[in-house]
Amino acid sequence: MSEVKTYQLTNKNGLSIEFIAQGGKLTKVLIPNGKSYVDIALGYDTAQQFVDGDLYIGALCGRFANRIENGKFALNGQTFQLEQNDNPNHLHGGFKGFNVKEWNVEPIEKEGCTKAFKLSLVSPDGDSNYPGELKVTTIYGITEKNELLIEFEAVTNKTTIVNLTSHPYFNLNGTGNGTVLNHTLQVNANEFTPLGNGVPSGEIRKVAGTPFDLNQPKEIGDQVKSDYEQIARMKGYDHNWVVNKPSGIMGLAAKVAEPVSGRFIEVYSTQPGIQIYTAMHFDGKEKGKDNVPFIPYCGIAMEAQGFPDAPNKSNFPSCVLNPGEVYKQTIIYKFGW
Ligand code: GAL
């Protein structure tokens, strides 16, 4: 088996980020910690384990990140049936999503970035039953403001649906060092989309008076104990919030912070929603970096994206892409320590 190549993005402040072409997966996020560093990205010790292990850790997700109910949607009167890889729903693009595809990687010059790479792929017409040939590029860039910039672009030759995101899990104590329950979470949103049967019901609900009101930072451990039905049934967060800003405009979506170390991550994005997931599915069976098992709440994923099941919800922002249009979305993770 040939060795999996890793690519590095480093800045002058000591921030160092690594990724691989397979799934575009972010494999390391090293932030300075005194004279050393701490890796805050969940994952595995070797790049090959990233290819073989839990499919979504660190990955780029597409063509449609998140869930589509029963894998079914209609466009211009035609019904499409996608893979029901998260029974009975479609999740993160299906069995051969962008998270398992090999992206073409080339270094590029990018204004404002110390270092940048362009990842590209062509998803053929009919790929996993999605209509249209989709040409996708993702730019990963690092700045001297300690940001990881992620810029998505996609074009199609037939009307289709697109929802792209990045799926790292972070633990600001350092990956493998317990859970994120002592972190605080802030989400810039007055509304969220409650779950019906695994996907949003279509309701857009005010967060006021619920554990989804994170306009002021709150400790994750306190919130996931709530008996509020939407939390209790999931034992945590696995929900989409409606970010307080017009879609397409860059703004703060969420911030996670660890009070003892002072480390934080701010997520800025042009996307209309953010799915926040506190990693309840990890059950300790699979091992990650340094052979430490992935346990519930061992990381948090903050996935700026369109709304889940948008193709079946006419009141959600459209995720339809037509020929001649360019899908463009940006996510920035800003790291602080
Ligand atoms: C998240 C999703 C979770 C889970 C995870 C992948 O985006 O919200 O429910 O499926 O991806 O394991």
C-alpha cells in the first residue's frame, strides 16, 4: 500500500494544520502550548487510519452534507432516489461521498494567506444518483490571523442540489484528553430547526428559553443534561441553527472556548446554517490518536452549511444549483490560545 501523503499549512505564529487528499480530511490542528504544541483535532495517528477509520472525521462532505429524508427529493418534477446510507436517510453524500473521494491537490498563491492549496474533483453526472456533472474546488488557506480559510466553489451542467461543509471534531483540551463538556459554546442564532424523525421537521423554532439559546456562551456539560425533549432524545446537540445574518454574507456563526487554557475557535461563514454535533455516537470501541478510545462528547463538530433536508423543505434556504450559476461558500475557523 502506498503511503498516504500529508500536506501542511503553517503560519509564523506556530499554527500548523495538516490534511490529506483522501476526503480532503484535516488530520492535525496543532496550536502552540508553551514551548510545545497541542493537537486539538480528533483523528488517528496515521494518515492511512484516516482513510480507513470513521468516515467523517476531518472530512469535506458533499454533494449534500447532512441528511435528506429517505434519500428522496424532487427537482423540476423529477424524483431522485439517493442512497439511504444512514437508514432510512441519506447522509453526507452517500457511500461514495466527497469524504472518501481522492481530491486533486495543488499548492496555490492566495491573497491574505501564508500558504494555500486548491483541492478539486469532478463528480460525474449520476454519481451516487445525483443529477449533473459537478465540478468542485475547495481552497484550504492559512492566515497570520490564525485562521483556516475554506472556500468552496461548484458548477454543474444540469440542475442539481449542493451543500458542502467541513467536518473536523475539535477538543480544546487536546484530542484524547477527555471531553468537551467543560467547553463553553456560543451560537449566533435566534432560531433553530428542531428534529422530527431524524431530520428537521420543517419547523423553525425560537431558541429563547430553550437550551438552544446560546447567544451568551454556556457550558456544554450543563446544556446536554437538559430534559428539553430535543436535547434529551439525542443526549446532546445534533442540530442545525439558523445563523443571525443574511445567507451569503460572512459572519460569526459559533464559538467554542475552553476556560482553563483560554483556547477558543470561532467559526465564521457565509452559510445560512450551522450543524453542531457533540459526538454522542462514539462509544469507546474505536481508538484514535495515541490509542485513546473515542468516547461520547470527546469532540465537537461545528459544520457551517445549508439546512439539513432543504431539498424537501420549501421554507428552508434553497440548495439548488442551476447550470450557469456558481455555488460559493466560505468557512473560517479562527483559532485562539
Ligand atoms: C454529523 C451529523 C451526525 C453524525 C455525524 C457523522 O454531521 O450531524 O448525526 O451523523 O455527522 O458521524
